[in-house]
Amino acid sequence: MEKILQILRELRPDVDFESARDLVDGGILDSFDIVALVTELNDAFGVEIGVLDLTPENFASVETIAELVDAKLR
């Protein structure tokens, strides 16, 4: 999960992701370039997050992003 936090911080250095647990309800995800985020996750973890994975549930929090990446690694 630390690598995911690092990617999020690099893409949005203005957000404190330690306190912003809910990315969707907090409106943080709305301000993300989701393509850049998915590209960074795919590159960093060697996974293939696709269009069908782009649901609010998968990107609701740092934890749910980590769960998505973990699922893709299996």
C-alpha cells in the first residue's frame, strides 16, 4: 500500500492521503487524471487495470485501490 500512496502523492502532492481516507466522497478522485493514475498503477505493479475496473468502488479509498491491485496480481 505504501507504493500506492507514493503514486497518489506524486500525482497530487497537495493532498494529505493519510487523512483523506475516502477519495470518492471527499471529492479527491474527481480531481484526479484517472488515466494517469491507472497508467502509473499498471506500470508500477505490472498489472492490467482496464476500463471495466474503473468503478467508484475500486477507487473509493487507498485500501480499495490496494485490493484492486492485489486482485490483479493473482
